Amino acid sequence: MMVDWTSMSFMAFYIAFIFPASYVTDKCGLRWTITIGAGLNCLGSWIKILSIQPDRFYVAIIGHSIVALAQVISFNLL
């Protein structure tokens, strides 16, 4: 069930953060918005790398949530 939540978290984050992502785009501009999105994507990926051991699944969820937030920011620009 927890593995299923990792894929469903992208949809949940998109619904929850689409309006704040649009606000960031309006206030900061396209360049800074994509820089923030790329930075969050990099940070989330590095956090997921830290969860290589099986007992650190919660760390993978935290990293995956950060990547999902970055995807909302990036997909908002398309």
C-alpha cells in the first residue's frame, strides 16, 4: 500500500499545490520558477539516494514528496 502511495502522491501534490505554484510563477517569473523547480528536483533526488537501505523507506517518501512538489512547479510552466 505504501508503494502505491508513492505514485498517487504526484496527483495529490498537483491538486494541493497548483495554485501556489501559479502564484510563484506570477511573482518570481519563469527563470526563477524553473530554477526553484530544478533545485527541488535535485534535492529530492539526493534525499532519495540516502534511502538506499530498506529500513529507510520514510526517507524515500520525504524525497519523493519533494520531487512531486518540483514536478508541480515544472508542469505548471508547460
